[in-house]
Amino acid sequence: MPCPACASSNIQPRLEVEMVVHFSEFKFFKHPGIPLVSPLSVCLDCGYAAFTISKSPLDLLRDGLRSDATDSLPGGTAAVKKSAGA
């Protein structure tokens, strides 16, 4: 399969990688991150890389992002507060 970025056939298809995904906002500063072990495909010409996250870490990532949207207000409810003039 050619590289989707540059169409090269110089792809290393299955490197095993270990990584930790961290949320970038400051409020997640103390969150340890989500560890991943995944096969990685890398284009050795342009550097394009792709990997698939398995279900368990994907669920953790989804839950972390979902809690970001709902933890901003008391009671875990995401809402937009209208100003007094609206």
C-alpha cells in the first residue's frame, strides 16, 4: 500500500511502538496520560506515520475528552451560560 501523503512505496509497515498520549490543556496537568502499545506504519521517504488505537485505550481517550466537555460546570453538565443582557 503506498503512502497516503507522498505515494511512495517505501513504507515500513509494522514497527511496534510504545507511547503515552497526554491531554494538552493545563487542567490535565496531573493526568498521567494513556499508555499505548501499537503497530506503527512509517513512510521512510516523507515521515508520514499511522497507527490504530485498540479499544481499551480508545475508550480511555474518549472518556477523558468527554469529561473535558462535561466537567467545566458543577454537576458535570456542559452548558453555555447566557450573559445578563441576552
